[in-house]
Amino acid sequence: MKNSRRSLFVIALAVHLAWAGLAQADLTLSDNYIFTANLSSGGVTEAGYYISIGLNISPSGSGTTATATQISGPGGTLCSFTLNAMPSTAYPNDYYAMLPYNYEYTGQWRIDATWTDGNQVQTAYTLTHVLDHMQQLPLAQSFSVSTSTGILTPMLSWTGYDSSQYPSGMYLTEGNNDYWLRARVRDASGIIYWDSPNFQTTYTSYMIPESANLQLNQHYILDLILINREVEGGIPRTENRAHNRLLYSTGGLYGDMAPLDGDVDGSDLAAWIAAGAPAGMIVSAFAANFGKSTGQ
């Protein structure tokens, strides 16, 4: 009888410890980032120059909040902003804030996260690298897309970057891996759907592969990103980006793709999506460079 009671006690204790282990998942922060972003004209976010701050948080979703607080900067007043959850296929645990560029927002930031689950509360923090060498990178020239390689595997093309717009000290080479390109696909609302590996700045075309898993009768944003990252002593010093974007449809009903009022903005984008675009329909680069930038 004593052995039976002891066995039951051991089983109950094991179940309790197992439940406690499951309930007390660790709050984990990873891959924090801060970078400048030069966004092309048109779209949900207005064209302009921004600073993006964020990270990945697990567990994410309800019960998880995050705040970024500036801990060093050139200004006398340090700022604090709430980070918004922006889950996507590529980055399901992304939290970020996008701020109009202000020199006083540069420097280093501390990101604090809190996860609440019933009576459990966990907190954690991480520090970004110091953003102290900003460059407003230029946009690619003659950015366009072709369906000659297939509607679901479109080919992005561009003619390079205007050398007269190069920031001081910028060289589009891969000698020190300081600059590279990335192709990105977003859904119609601007959420990141797929990212390519990084590739060299000597490229002037890039095919979206089958692995991106584009679907028929959908609307996407095709994005070419120029990225500059400086590293000192193995530690990132600063990062800058420039985004070119195009509205792309893989099928649907034909719609009037002209700007509603002569100037492309978010209302035009909504109207185009509501009307539908023909297979492979591409709005011109000037009319459809899309300025939405979510997180990474």
C-alpha cells in the first residue's frame, strides 16, 4: 500500500513539474535591428526617409508588449516608442516601429519586452547597435518586372543606381561585403511574404523563384532592397536601406490602373486591388513604387 501511494506521489509530482515546465516558457528576444530606410514613392507609407527599429520576440501575440527607449543620441531629449506586432510568413515574431527620419533618433536604443500569461509575468531587454553613420541610399533606376519567365516566377530588372546620388564614401561593390541586394515579396497589404538570399550589387536582374510560392489570382508587392551594413570588430555599427517597389498581379479582373487623381497614393492602391489587375499587369515604376515597409 505504501509503495502504491509512493508511486502515485511520484507520478503526480512528475506531471506537476512537466506542466510547470510547459507553462513557464522563456521570453526570448533575438535579431534586433535599427536601420534607415529610403522608401520609393506611392503606397500606404508616404515616400521618404525613415528609421526602423525592431526585433523578434517569442512568445509573440496577445500578452506580449515591447517598447524601444533611446539610451544614447545626439539630442538632449531621449525618446521612447511602442513596438507594434507585425507577424508575417517570413518573420512571424516581428515587432517594430517606423519613425520619420530625425537625426535625434540615431544612437543606441534599449528594447524592453513583457510577456503576461495568467499570473506569470516575464520581462527581458536587449540593446541595439549604435546607429551613427547614416546614408540615404539611392533608389534603383528603371526598376521593372517581366513575366517572360512565367507569371508566378516574374523577373525583376533595373539598370543600376545613379552615381550622382551616391552618398559620400558609398561604393556599390562587394569587396568588403558592405553593400548587397535582396529581393522581397509582400502581400497586397504590405506584409512580408518571402525574402531572397542576399546577392551582389553587380546584378541588374533577379527572377522570383518557384520556392517563393506565388499563387494565381493574387496581388503582390515586388521589392528590390539595397542594403548597406558596416561592421567594426565583428559588431554591426550601422545599417541603411533603399526600397524600390512595384504592384504586381498574378490574375484577376481587369481594372482601371490609372491614378485616380493624377498622383499615386494609398487610395489608388486600394482601388487597384479592389478592381483587380490582369495577369502580369505591372503599373509603371513611377506610378507603383510602393512605400510600405514593415519591420525587417
